[in-house]
Amino acid sequence: MYKNKPLVREGNTICYGDMSEKCILILEIMSYKNENGNQVPDKILVQVIDSKDPSKIIKQGSKEGLHDAFTIGLVWLDMALKAK
């Protein structure tokens, strides 16, 4: 849970949001980089999708680094949930 919404990771896919709401956030880790001997996510595909029809992409982009990707994804998700 993060900010009272489910946060789930399976493999390279991170899903955030409540499936009962109209959309959720998907972060797809596309590549990793080596940082101080650790593999950390590098390129991230950020998608806000319709929770009832996962093939319907509401907003999509890419970011470098998991922090930046999650931050912009949260903003996009919030805007999509507030839109009529």
C-alpha cells in the first residue's frame, strides 16, 4: 500500500492504483543500469490506463529512473482521476 492505494510489482511491471477507480498507473521497467554494484531501474515506460479496459491507454511516456517515473505517473494518475 502507498497513499492508501495498492502498489504491486511482478517482474518488471509495477501497478499502482485502485481497480475500482476509473484508471491505474503502470510502470514498466525497460532496462537496468549498474550503480555501485547494484542493478537499478533505468528506463521506465509510464502509462495511465483504463482499469476496466487495460488496452485503453489514457497517457503514456517514458522517464529515466524509477523515482522520476513514479513521480510523474502519480501526477498523471491524479489528473486522470479528477478529469470528467
